[in-house]
Amino acid sequence: MKTTKHTPQPWRENSQGDSEYIFSEVYGAIAIIPHGGVHRDEHKANAKLIASAPDLLVALQLIVCGCEDENGFTSLAEIQAIAENAIKRAIE
């Protein structure tokens, strides 16, 4: 798989005041989504989707790259679990 240039995972989301924050536990802030109290649920869902982007990318890369990651062969069941976890993070 190609090496990416974005902030390494994991990314997390957190609500504070009138904003949603997407951050890396190691590197700090990635994005801030201010909502001013309007459409808070939608902004929170957007933050979760953004925070799950690295996990979704990994799942797609494994599918496209013939099921092989940096550690070698990855089974279809493992790829499915990675994808399911990424989707769960994005929509729950």
C-alpha cells in the first residue's frame, strides 16, 4: 500500500461547547466544526465521518491492493471486520 501524507490514525471526535473537534491523540487538532448550537446532531455525525476517514481508507486500500497490507496477506474476513468497524465508527 502507498504511504499516505495525512495525520496518522487513530483520529477521534469530541464535542466541546458549540463545536465538534476532530483530533489525533498524538498530533493534536485536525479540524474544528463550529455549529453554534444549530444542527448539532448533523455536525456531530459529520465529525464522526471525518474521524473515521483513515479507517475507511485502510479498508479500501486492502480491497484495492489485493488484500495485502504492510504485514503481508490479510484474509477477507479480516478486511470485512476492518471495513465494518470503520463504517460503525462513521455512522454510530
